Amino acid sequence: MNLLMAIGENAWQLLLESAPYILFGLLISGVLSTFLTSGMIARHLGSGRVLPVIKAALFGIPLPLCSCGVLPAAVTLKQQGANRGATTAFMIATPESGVDSIAVSYALLDPFLTVVRPVAALISAVAAGIVENLFVVSPHKPMQADDCCCSSTSETRRSLIQGIRYAFTQVWHDMALWFFLGLLLAGLITALVPSSVMEAWLGGGVSSLLIMLAVGIPIYICASASTPIAAALILQGVSPGAALVFLLAGPATNITSLTVLVSILGKRGTAVYLMMVSGGALMCGWLVDQVYRVMAWSPQARLGSGGEWLDPAVEKICVAVLLVVSLPVVANWVQKIVSRCKRVIR
């Protein structure tokens, strides 16, 4: 009973700290989904080896899509004329970051890691895209004439409302279960795993980075859900560089998405994708550990400093709102379980 209470208390505290930033991130993602359409993005990503790659990475950084959710968008970009390098950069930058995960990072991680995370995603994505274009440059395909994003003020308002509704339904529904699972895993890690074990195996060094890379590559986890897990790992003694490797590799790769990538980029392109994600994560993780060592920073003492200014009442209200918008997710999940149980009984 004491163990369950400890897990619940740890998960609840993380939820209190992250809920306001999740809501803020969803609002921003609604605005982005209104104005950053795939058609508008694809117009800038056709020809050239470097500039379209940089644009694709910059476009992808704020979008709240996971490693599987980004695949349909990437297919659309490629079909609309984006070259292979731009498509690769978009597929790396998008799941590794996002306004929702940046907001949660500000709440749960320290300011330095909050900034480094999207910067590392950008660098990895640009490097991978340029390398991809050195092998093959896809021919540019002109955009269709009906892709104009111009609209009247009233249409924009309607689109904005629809975009925010989309963020609080489809976007949140896609990540909600994974986010709450991440909270529970973070609570488990904090309550069950001794700090001495984490420090011994993942406290720093190249071996710690490689272990976290091996853990992060095959699993499916979105950027927001990985953040509370990373915070719990750091609190238990994992080096911030190793945690960053998990934050970059986990959302960008999983077994399912890698199999689909072969159909989008081909075998060679997928190999380049995986190599650049892994190499970028390891390099950025190593550099982060060096910065903490040189600056003599204690990552545990700096965690969650971004959310300290919020009133506890505001945090509780945000949790209540988040739980209310999550009710359809829970209902759908329960319905699926009941349906599966009925099929088994029959």
C-alpha cells in the first residue's frame, strides 16, 4: 500500500507541474494547425539540397506529432514535391520536439535542457536531411493551384476555432494515454529504482549514452510522454546527457515507424535516418554532459524550476480541465477493452 501511495504521489506531482503547460501547448498547436498546413509547407521544400532541409526542420520543430503521426504528413509532403532530404528532416525534427513537449519540458526539466532539446532536434534533422540529399535529390513536383492558403477574416476565425478543437480532441487523444502512462512510469521509477543503481549504470559516460539509445530506439513514446520519464530518471541519478538521448531517440524512432519509413525513403534512406538520429542523439548527449560537468551544475537541483511561479490553485484547475478533456479517451479505451473481452468470450 505504501508503494502504491508513493507511486501515486510522484505521478500526481508531475501532473500538477505539467498540466498548465500541456494546455498551453495544445492551444498553440491549435493555432499552428490552422496556419501551417501541409500544402503551405510543401511549397517551400522542393528543390535545393540545404535550404529546403533547414525550412523543413524549422517547420517540424513546433508541430505536435509523434513518430507514427508524422508519417502521413511526411508522405503528403513527399507527394506534393518535397525532396528526400527535406522529408527526412521533417520526420526527425517533428516527433523529437513540438510546442506541447517544449512546454512540458519547461515545467519538468531545467531551463538548459528545455532549450537544448529543440536545438538538438533541429541540428540532427538538418544534418540528416543534408546527408540524405547528398545521395539522391528528388525531382521537384509543382504544387496544385488550389493550395492557396488565403482566406477571409471570418474563414480564419472559423479555422482557428476548428484548429483549437482539433488540438484538444485529435491531438490530445492521440497522446493522452501515452502521457498518463509516462506519468505512471515516472512514478514507478522514482519509487522503485534506487538512486545508487541509476548512478552506477547511467550516471555518465559513453556507456550510459549507448544504453539509453538502445532503450529509446525500439519503443513507441511521444515527446510529451517521454518528458516526465526523463525527469524521473534525472532525479534518480541518470546523467542529463543520457536523459537527452532518450528524449531524442525515443520519440523519433520505433519498430513500427521504421518499417513504414522503408516505403517512404527506401532502405538506404531509412539507414541514413536511423544513423543520423542515433549519432545526433549521442553527440548532443555527450556535449550536454560536458557542459554540466564544466559548469558544476546539479541537474536534480534545477529540475522543475520553470513551473515554480505558478499558483498551486492554478495547477489544480489545469489538472481538472485536462482530466475533463481526457474523459472521451478513457471512454474509448474502456470500450475497446470491453469489445475485445466480448470477442474472447465468444
